[in-house]
Amino acid sequence: MVGNQNPFRVPEGYFDGLTEQVMRSLPERRQRAKSVWMRPVFYVAASVCALLICGAAYLFLSGVGQQDSLQAQVPAMQESSDVSFDEAADYMMLDNQDIYACLAGF
């Protein structure tokens, strides 16, 4: 390329009809039919999700009170386990003579 001259040439009137020619060569767009039955399906799905969220929130919020009652039960359970541990320790401290005496009925 020398200077400001463009070496490429286009025939006269080439771009005048180019848009119409390209549009004619494209396939026609088909309009998709709007599905009427999909809208109720989305409504049902949204309502099921809303019910699940509400149910989960209810269970979560009602579970907070249960944790308080469980925490109140823990000391009572620990006390009973301490008693059973003491009983087991007393039982295991029996020596052979005590076992023979129990078996003999003394």
C-alpha cells in the first residue's frame, strides 16, 4: 500500500442491496408458542418451596425451647450416673472372700 489509496474496490451499488439480500438468505424465525401450563407449575413449585421454608423455620424456632429443657435434664442424668458409678465401684471392691460368702449364703 503506497500513500493513502485503498487498493480494494467494491462494485457500484454493492452495499445498497446487501441488507435485503442477507435478510432473505436467513431462515425465518418461528415464534415459540407460549406455554400456558408452565405458569401453574411454577406457582405450585414456588408454594411448595414457601411451605418448606416456613416448616423449617417453625421447627427451628420451636427447637430452641427443647434445648433449654434438655439442658435442665443433663444435671439429673449426671447425678444418676454418679450413683450408678458408686454402686458399681462398691460392687467391684468385693474380694474373693466376700464373693465366697455371698455364694455360700453367709
